[in-house]
Amino acid sequence: MKPNYGSLRLIAIVLVLAAAAIVWTSLPARQVHAIQDSEDFPPPFGLATGQTARLTLLNIGDVAIVGPEYRFLNSRGEVLARSTERIVVLPGQFRSFDFDLPNPPPGIVDFFGRAQIRAGVIGNPNEKGLRVSVEVFDNATGKTSFVISPPPNSD
């Protein structure tokens, strides 16, 4: 006759789980440090054929902002459009850059032929006077579909 070790196994499993729970609850809480773009940079959005995405850089600071680079990226992170020359945005002024979705759209598209893209600006991360917004409008009518802009007090 074999000895029955079932109850001993159950006790061992309960002890291991209790020990794991004690260790897990006694560890200090840690903050999660997520990597994300500045809150001034717009989130991804959908763009359909026949629409244009207009990225606007506004300088609300007291000094000129020199050299930011803009990019429009598809859902795979591939660059669809980028600045080709050095950008200078004087205080109180803005610069706009347009991206028309080609036909066929690049990247992954949904059932309606809409591509998810995002706009990004690469420059001095300490530049507090730069505000970035995206407007999407219809090419045929010029009617604005939506605007993505930072919160008013994002500093």
C-alpha cells in the first residue's frame, strides 16, 4: 500500500502561495515611468483619401524656435512626409505643413481606406514656447473635420 501524500502536497502548495503573497505584498510600491511624447504632440488619428492633415507649429515664446523637424508617420512608424528645410518660427508666429493622403494610402488601412497616422515634431525638448496642433480637412470643400490641440495649460 502506497502512502497518501495528498494532504502534505496541499499543505506545501498553500505554504508556497502564502509565502509568495507575503513577499508580493511586502515589496514597496513602485511608480511606472512610461515613455511618451510631450503632451504638446498630437495622438494618432485617421486620415482618408481626399483629406489633408495640416500640422501647425506655433511659437508663443519670446525667442525664435530654430530647427524643429516635423514628420508624418504611418502605423508602422514609417515616415510618410518630413520637413525638407530648416524651420524657423519667430515669436508670435506659426508655420503650417500639409500632408495629403495619396491613393492608395500607405501602410495599413481600414475598410474605408482610412490610414492611421501621427504627426511628430523633433527638436529641443526643453522648448516651452512651441505649441503643436493638427487639423484635418476635406480637400474638395476645405471643411475642417477635426482639430487636435494641446490642453490650454500644458506647461
